Amino acid sequence: MGTFARVHLAFERGEGVWLTATNGERYLDFTSGVAVNALGHAHPHLVAALTAQAQKLWHVSNLYEIPEAERVAQRLCAASFADVAFFCNSGAEAVECAIKTARKYQAVTGHPERYRIVTFEGAFHGRTLATLAAGGQKKYLDGFGPVVEGFDQVPFADLEATKHAVGSETAAIMIEPLMGEGGVRTVETSFLRALREICDEQGLLLVFDEVQTGMGRTGELFAYQRTGVTPDIMALAKALGGGFPVGACLATREAAQGMTAGTHGSTFGGNPLAMSAADATLDVMLAPGFFDHVKRIALLFKQRLAEIKDRYPGVIAEVRGEGLLIGLKAVVPAGDLVDALRAEHMLTVAAGDNVVRLLPPLIISEQEIAEGVARLDRACARLSRKKDAAQ
Ligand SMILES: *Cc1c(COP(=O)(O)O)cnc(C)c1O
């Protein structure tokens, strides 16, 4: 189907932060498959783990115990607030599970009337019918029939509006702790803390959509860990399998108490092949020093980006984000900057609010950051010359 407006460019190989196109040209990858290839391309540990698993067992049904999935669940829970996990194959499915878990919790704890979920303008939660309703973006909902009922959207980070939207039928509040697709917009910790308080006072569940921010992107394994505010339910996907499609919904035992045998399921979710990818990703990320590297590189990168912004005020207005989830709020159309960067053989991706996202693999070196900055400098120089010529 013609659902994607694709660039005329295809790749046949990748190594680390580099991609090789079918015409042999090399590209510096600051998109990482939209925050997926956190360990870069063809990471030796992931290749070895997947190859070994591929020779043993790819798939068995969830009718049986899957030790590989139990191991990944235990590791994710040990590294987070959660007690239990459900595995699926994508971010939208992880969020869908989070929504169902929250509604079911209310239903089995004596509040079947509580099914509504408060969400925020500009949010992106996926492309299934329910997650589209949660995201509330008109351009994605148009023409797909009645919008799934039960989502109340309020302006971004507006505490009064949030309090006003919570009512006797509210089950949960759901938010990305750092808004990705919506334009790399930071949510104040004080706001997240206020949401936690509202949830505690009113018996609601707090759901964090960490599909994009999770798995190391912001410099911690999960973005919420930087804030000190803990959710009851969390959706993960993108980088969880380092490029292999896998998602997860994590929750406390309390929040997941309604999710008993038969209430939810997935044919592929948590199969041995996917779990070997997630397990290998965790091996690398949980090794000592991994996040020190991400934080150090991110700081360095942001300093260099601030210099670029100062040099080209007619191209870049602001540098945003946390860790290696960085947004350049553009003055020129964001798409022009993405195109100019691609002309420099550097891959980036646009987001809402006229922002260009920079999402390099977390394993990127100082030298490769310097290379990215040099290409960005050239792209900005070209755009500002063009702008001057037009005036
Ligand atoms: C990408 C994304 C999703 C959807 O993930 P898919 O794997 O495309 O279904 C959901 N929430 C957030 C925050 C995302 O960034």
C-alpha cells in the first residue's frame, strides 16, 4: 500500500552507525530506524545471540512455558519498578496492552465504570484504532470510522486541564515522559510528580509510554528513572530487540491483577527468537559503564549542537531533549533540514513542532559525533546561504 512517502534510497548493509546504500554510498545513521537500532547495525553480540538461537528454536506458542521470555521478563523487572511483563511485537501493541491492563484493573477492583484514559495533545501512542484514539491526532484518525471511545485529551503538560479532565469514569493517565514524535518536548519532573499525586489520590493508574524513550535512549535504561516518578504500567518496544520487532508491557503486580489467564494474548509475542534479541540487547546495556558512555557522549553532542545553533540562528532555533533523544527546532521547514542532511549523507527524521530528531545509535563514538556535527554544519551553511540568496 502507498502508506509511506519513501525517499528514493535503499540500504543493503550496516555496521555500527554506518549504513551502506545499494549504490555503495555510505550514510551516517542518526535515525537508527527511528530509535530502534540502539546498538547500531550488526552489533556482534546481537548477531551471535540471534544466530545461535536461530539454530535452536525460533517459535513456540504461549501455550507452553518459554524460558527465554521468563528470563527477559525477570531482567526487565529487576531493572525497573515492574513485577510482571507481557510481550508483544510492536509499540502500538504494548500501549494497547497498557490500556487494557489499566481498564481491567479498575474493573476487577470494584470500579467497572472507570474506563477513560486522560492523554495529552501532541502525543503519539501508535496506529491501532485504540492507540490512535489515545493520540488524538486528527490527521491520523480521519476516515477510519468512529473513534474508539474512552480517551480525554488535554493540552500538553497543562495541570489544571488534567485535573479538570479527571472524573468518576477515569481509569488512568497516560503520557510519554519525554514526547518523541510530538517534537521532542520535555515534560517537567514537577508535572510528572503532580500526575503521580493525582493518580494516588483518586485511585488511578499512571501509564508511561516509553516505547521511544525506553531502553537507554535518554541516558538511563528508562526515562522515568531520571525523574524519580514511577508509573504503574509502562509500554516498551522500539530499541528493546535492538532491531528485532518486540514490544513489552510492564506493570506492578497490583496494576496487572486483572490480567489473568485468557484475558489477553499474542501468537508471536515473546517467542524465543525475539527474546534472544531482547536478552542480548540487555546484556550490552546492563554491562558496567554503558550508560556512562551514553551520558558523556550526549553531553558532548549537545555542547557541539549549541554551537551550531549559535552559528546558524536562521536555521536552528533551539536544541531540545535528553540523552540521545535530541530535537533541533528548525527555523527553516524541518523537512528542508532533513533533506540537506541527507545530501551530506547523514540520516535524520522529522518530528512534530517543526523539529528534526537526532537519534544516533547509543554506541556512537566521539569521533562519529564529530563527523555528524561537521555534516550538520555543512547542511546548515548551505541552507543559510540559500536563505540569504532568497532575501
Ligand atoms: C513509535 C511509538 C509508538 C508505536 O510503536 P509501533 O512499534 O510503531 O507500533 C508508540 N508510542 C511511542 C511513544 C512511540 O514513539
